[in-house]
Amino acid sequence: MKHIILAQPRGFCAGVQRAVDIVDKSLEKFNSPIYVRHEIVHNKHVVSSLTKKGAVFVDEISDIPKNSITIFSAHGVSEKVEKNADKKNLSVVDATCPLVKKVHIEALRYHEKGYKIILVGHNGHPEVEGTAGRIPGGVQVVETIDQIDQLDYNPNDRLAYVTQTTLSVDDTREIIKSLKIRFPKIQGPDVKDICYATQNRQKAVRDLADCSDIVLVLGNKNSSNSVRLAEISSLTGVPTYRISDKNEVKFEWFDNAFTIGITAGASTPEILVEELVGFLKEKYGKNIDVEILDGTKEKVNFNLPKELID
């Protein structure tokens, strides 16, 4: 007999829900086509569903016709992207997560006070590109502790750091610790820039791994928070697999596993969890039951932009 345990919390966070709702509401209010710069969130199923409704996803502002309704993704954009949108007279609805906006504001405040900015995050990630592109003169991006030694700053320089919101809390804490050792006067927010949902899901996956023989993490490979969840679970020694959906499951994974733990990244819709559970029930029939772990119950809700509120 198999036993499924679902992590709590899992799946959509408030920022992702808000971003998806923004696309839906925009389609209702303005009709299709609505153009979205980059994936609204990093999940192919969400993007596919919104595409069927009339959303058009593009890589750059140059791909959008003039005077169009345009949505910026939850990851945020640079000042250059905003200016390019303005030049094309695009009507922009900004779906940037409010917690990412908070990091933008924080970094700008440090810059205005004369600090040079270090951004702890993954080079090439849309959120990092957006945050870096808000700061005149740019930032130094640090991904690992090893890169701190390569920074061309003096210990007495006015330095401050901010972080990408979807990082591993433990890894980021170690990077911040190393930054403070090298630059004792550096200013920054500890791990407070890592969003509440990321921290809650990382704690939940640790709890899940503690009581599971195997852990499945639902989320796309380009979803930073989903990849972190799989890494955290793997570090406990429990066999862990990140999958995009039920179709990537291999049943030989469960040969020696009684308890199957399931969680989902913050950009993964709950329907994919339900489909995975249903898929496993079809395989194992009545010889499987499901429980939900106790965990943090999130009550955060972010308002829609004023242009979408009737």
C-alpha cells in the first residue's frame, strides 16, 4: 500500500495568483490580443492556458505592435524596458510581484544614498535582470560565495546588497555572512528580501522530506523556486525528482517507496497536483491514501492594479 503526503503550503503564491489574474482580467476588459512580455510566470501549463484565452507571449517589446495592451511579467522589468514600451505608446499593466517591487525600491534607496549595490541572485534570471536594470550604473551580481573574493571593492567602500526573492534561504544566509566578513560595513536586509512564500515552501519541503521515502516537486526547470525546492529536498538524502507534470513520472521510482511526498513550486497551479494524485491513484487503486501535512496557512492577498478594478 502506498501513502501520499502533500506539503502545506504548496503551489501558487499571492504574487503569482495576482499576475495570472491580471492577464485574465485584462483579457476580459480589453479583449484579445493582450501582449505579455516574457512568461507571466515560469510554468508552461499556465502560459499555455492563457495563450488559449488570447494572450500573446513575446520575448521583447520590439515584438509588440504599437498602441497595444501590454503586461509586464511577475518577475519585473528594467527601466529600459519601460522606456521602450513608452516609445511604442503601449498601454502597460504591470504584473510585477509587489515583493519584487519592494526589492527595486530598496536598491534604489541605497543607490540614492551613495551605496554601490551587490545583488545576490542568479545571472540571467528575469527578476535579476529587472532589478539590475533599475539601478543607474548597474549592480554586481553574486551567485556563490566564491564570487565574493572576485569583487573589486575595498572594505571601506559604501556597499549595500539586496537579494532575488526566490533563492534558497540557507544558501543566501551563507552568502550574506561571507559578504559581511569581507565587507564589515556593508548594509542589507539579512534574508528578508526572500519572499514569505519562498521561505514557507522551503520549510514545508524539509518537513515533507522528513516523513517521505521519495519526494516529487512539481515545477518547470526554469522556475527558480521549484528548482530550489528540489535541491533542498535532495540535500536531506531523500530521492527527489522535479517534474513538470504527471507525464514525467517513472513508476520504477516507487518500487521501494511507501510514502510519496508531493509539493509544488510557487508558479505551479494546484490542478497539476490534483492530476498527479489522480494519476497515482489510477496506478495503485484503493491501495493508496492521501494526507496533507500541517503547515503555514498563507492569507496574503495582493490587490490588482487600479486600471483593472471596476
